[in-house]
Amino acid sequence: MTCMTELSYAEGTMRSSSLDLDSLCGQWAELRFLADEKAQMLSADLSHWNLYQSAVSRLMPCLSDAEQYMGAAKDDSGSNTITKTGNLAEAQKLLKDHQVPCIHCLVTYHIMNIRCTTLVSFC
């Protein structure tokens, strides 16, 4: 009878070990899925971060140029001065010269805003 009891105990232990192993395999698969999901999210975040940094590097020269332009538009007392033109053609050229860089800066800023919003939405 002792032999039968030991055999029964061994079979119960093997079934229990099999259940534990199945449970462990299920937990491992779930952890692996979660890790893969997080890795994909981090990869997307890194991609957006790189695009954001690229936009920042394009925007900074625009801001520097704008600061220099605004600084040059001040007289010695610090008051703003308006560049006067002699005719309409000069005024239109002045507008065109300053409008194109401003539009470029605005587009770059918009791209930065989109990337930043995307990064924040992942958090």
C-alpha cells in the first residue's frame, strides 16, 4: 500500500508540475507580447523624437534670423523703425524677401507641434 500511495503522490506531483509549466508558459507568452508591444511603442517614440529634433534644428536658424532682423529694425534708442521704400516694387520685394522665410518657419513650427503632440499622446 505504501508503494501505491507513493505512486499516486508522484502522479499528482507530475500533473501539478505540468499545470505549473503550462501556467508559466502562458505567463511567459503574455510577457513577451507586452514587451514586444512596448518595444514597438518606444521605437515609434524614438522616430517621432528624431523628427522633432530635426525640425528644431531647422527652426533655430529661422528664429536667429528673425531676432537679427528685429534687432536691426531698432534705432539707437531701442525704438522700432520701419524700413521705408521708394516705390511699390521695392515694397513688394521687401515683403517677398521676408515672407518666404516666415512661411518656412511657420511650416517647420507646425511640423514640430505635430511631433510634440504625437510624443505627448504616447505618454
